[in-house]
Amino acid sequence: MNSLRNRLRDLFRRLNSLSLQVRLIIAYIVVILLPTAGISYYSYQQINTTYIQDTRLKSMDTLQNEKQTIMTQIETMERAAQLAVSDQEVIQYLTEDEDTPTAELIEFNANSYARLAQIQMNNPSLLHLRLYSNSTNTYEIWPIILHENRIVNAPWYRLARGLGDREAWYMQRSDLSLERADSSRALEPDPPKLSLLRELELPRGHHAGMIQVDMRLSDLAPLTFGQSQEDNSRMLLLDAGGGHVSPYTEQNLYNRLADRLFTAADSQRLSTGELSAQYRADGQSYLLTSIPVERLGARLVYVVSLEKMLQDTGRARNLIILATVGFIVLVSLITYAANSLILKNLRKLTHAMKQMRRGEFPPVVQVDGGGEIGELVYHFNRMNGTINELIAQAVRKQALMKEAELRTLYSQIDAHFLYNTLENIKMLAEIENQRQISDALTSLGGMMRYNFKWTGEYVKLEEELRHICNYIDVMNIRYDEPVELELDIAPADRELMLLKMSLQPLVENAFKHAWEESADVRYLLIRSVQREDGVITIIVQDNGKGIPGPELEQLRARIREAGIRQEELHDEPVLQARGTTGIGLQNVERRIRLFYGEQYGLQVHSMAGLGTQVELILPKRIQAGGGN
């Protein structure tokens, strides 16, 4: 114990005597190597376990499908045997003690025997349906009705004799040629097959013959006895005696493997339930799965070679080891270079602090290594992030306040606009007796699509003008003399991006206040004027009655105060003498100032009797096709 302590003490003393760079590299290697090795080993084991589990589940599914096929074929054989013995004329013919007259024999052959033949024709998977009679007076009708003395030497005869009401199953593993006792005629060769055997007792206790229903093993279990099995897997069938029933004449490797596993000592354990086991034989790994086939007293066995999987996972393990070694080497080199650049990291921190002193907020400082410099960099980055976060919070609060204000304005504009539109359509239906309802609904539909499709704050001037045309079409319904709209907009200016619903409130105010009900000519002009300083003015001018001087000054004052006294937007009217809230112009003014700045907005010019002119002053912004 003391010797071990001394060795550890010497080891730590030697490590402390090394340079900081070497000690850091050793620490990094140990820190990375241990978890990486553990994770790699765990991942390798999980891959093996997952693959084996998937292989086991697939094997069980394959066995269940094969078992289902076998059970279906067994039911087919039992149904054929039952149909054969349920015919009373057939039973009477098999048990006849006297010679059958020729006329009755012909009638039997044409009727009852034809039904027996039809049973086999209706079930192509049946190899033979044979009825053996113990009566010497029964005439053989080839190949279904035969004398029992043909099969007394058959290996299954003693098994079937004395069954009574029970049934027996017999598996024939190779081709056989059974001959008649007198050797005058031989049955056709039989391939490997499964036979259903029943004894005829008529009356009960008196042996009258046998029933044999045969089916090829390749039809009974196509996956087991077919020719499509994979090279790395085999499906086998163990009969009641423990022997293999296989389509291969020689005992192959998979048969020998099954022999090793299914020993006599395990027969009781293997008689019931599913079995799955992994084992090695002849230097290779295999996975064996098995399920019982209770009706036959047999088992289906599926043997799969795991060698290919183990080779693939072995290559993956080697790649993981190589990648781990390469990663450790790379990290060691990077660590060595990083430790030699500590002074450079200090210069980075100094430069960042100078930037912050000048009011410039640098990005997060990235350094390699730790120690005092790393701690200083950490706290500096935290302080920088806190300052940036406080600034961002202030900006977000201001933006949220503006957004809430704008959403309130939008809801007011939409509600006011939709109310007036629906009121005009109602007047159309009452005054015009619904003769122009189609055109009105078309224009109203365009207006509603434009109004509700609020995908962004900005739209092209072309879209706003199209909305105004629809609005005028709807409003003209109530006038005998419709409003004439003239557009003097340059093609390039139609691409101007402006706030949505900026012009519509101006046109709406003209309809409300510009013309008397008895006016003969109603004229509205919308034009654009560009200035050299990158500002564009959109003018909405009418030929109405104008605004008197005092009311005009009051309106201008309201508009100027729209961006400052926010509470007046909802509480006080703009033009009390005209009985209107005037929120349209105020909302447009506030939106323009919020989005563009205080130097933009509305200007109103009017003289009594000469009409009104509203100027919308905006910065020129073109989304596509050039411009500012």
C-alpha cells in the first residue's frame, strides 16, 4: 500500500513539473478519451442488440406467416376429407358386401364419383384424395377409390389402423412408389408430402377402409420447402419424431445446427411456446427462432446467420476507434496552438474594451483557453450582452407601443369604411330596385378583398388607386350625377410604395363633405408631383363647395396635433359644424408620421366655393423597377 502511494505521489510530482501546455494536453486527452471510449463501446453494443432484436422480430413474423399458411392448408385437407365421407352413396359403395350391378356402377361413376373428383379439382393444392375399401366386392375407380390391400405395407398404415373417430398426420420425406399387392398396377410416384389419415368404421367398431388426403410439402409450407430461401438463412420443419423434413437431400449446415440445439434433453421445453436463441457453431454466430405447429405436433425453425451483421458492426467499430484517435490528435494540436496564443487573446479583450469605451458595442469576444483571461472575457461578454439586451428591450417596447396604436387605427378605419359601404349598398337596393346590384357587388367584393388582405403595411400606389376606383363605383350608386374620377399619375409613380389605406380616407371625406346633394357636376382629380429632394406629393382635389376659413384652420390644427395628442383621436370631433368625427385625416396623418417621420404628412388647401385640395407628402420608395 505504501509503495502504491509513493508511486502515485511521484506521478503527480512529475505531472506538476511539466509545462502548463503539456498538462492541459494530457488533461484534454484523458477528458475526451474516457467518455468517448465509453460512448463508443455502448453504441457498438446497442447496434448489435438492435440488429439482433430486429432480426428476431422479422424471423418471428416470417414464422407466423408460414404457420398461418400451414393452418390454412390443413383446414383445406380436413374439409376435403369431410366432404368425401359425408356422401352416403360413397360410403355405401365402399362398404358393399355384394357385387355392384353394372347400371348402378355406371350411375355411381357419373354422379358420386364425379363429386369426389370435383373436390380435388376445386382444391388444386391437394395432391391426392384416396378412399381405400376393405371390401373385396368394391370395384376400384382409379385414382380415388382403391382396395385397402394396396397400402397394408405402407409405413403409415399401422398408425392409421385403429384411429376410430380420430385423425392422424403423417409426413413423407422422400419420393416413394407404392405398388399393388398383385404388382399388376402401380401408383404414381409420391413427392414429399403431408397426409391426413382417417379410418372408416361402418358400423362403429367395424373397420371398413381408410381415407387419405395428401398435399405436397411445397404447397403446405412454401417458404420452408420452396426454392427461394436466402443464402444466409434457412427455414426448417421438425416433425413429431424430431426429424427434419427438408427439400434438400443432403444434411446441410443448418440442419446440423438445429440438431445441436434441439436435443432430447430440451424436448419437453421445446414442445410448447416460442423459442429464440443466439449461439455459435463451427466458428460462426447464428440466431434461431422457432414456433410450434400444434395440429401437426411439429415445429417451424428459422435459422439466420449473423456473420454479415457482425462484420458490418466490426467495420463500424473500427471506424469509431479511428475517428476517436484522429479526434484526440486534432484536439491536442488545437489545444497546443491555443495555449501558445494566450497573449493574443488578451489583446482581443483589450481591443473590445476600447470599442465599448468609444460607444461601439463589439460582438462576443471568442478566445481559446481558460484561467484568469477566460474569466475576464466571460464577465466582459456577459456585461456586453446585458447592455445590448437592455437597449433591445427599449427598442422592442417602443415598437410594440407603435404597433398597438396602429392596430387600433386600422380597426377604426376598417369599421368606419365597412359601415358606410354596406349602408350605400342598402340604399342601392331600396332606391334603384336592385337593377344595378351585380355591378355594386363586384366593386364591393374588390374593396373587401383589398381591405381584409392585410399582408403588410405597404402596397403599391396602383393597388390603392384600384381600390379607390371600386369605392367610387359603389358610392356613385346613390347619385343621379356620378362623380367623375380623373387620374394623372405617371406610369413610374404607380410603382410607388405607400401605406395601405392612405388615399381612401381622403376620397371618402370628399364624398361626405365636398358636394351638396343638388350638385350637377362632381369631379375628383388624383395626381402625383415629384420633387427633386426625393419627395413625392399625391394630390386629391375636388370641385366641391370648399371649406370656410375658420373651419379650415381648425381642421389643420387637428391634423397637426394628431401625432401628439393621441387621446383626442377617440374623444373629440374634427369638424363639429359638419357633424363628423374626422378620424380619417387624423389617422392618415398619424400613420405617416409614425412610419416616415415628422417631416411628412398631410396639407389641406381650400377656398369656399372653389373646392378642396389635400396633399399627401411622402418619401419616394419604389419596390421594383428602380428608384430610391
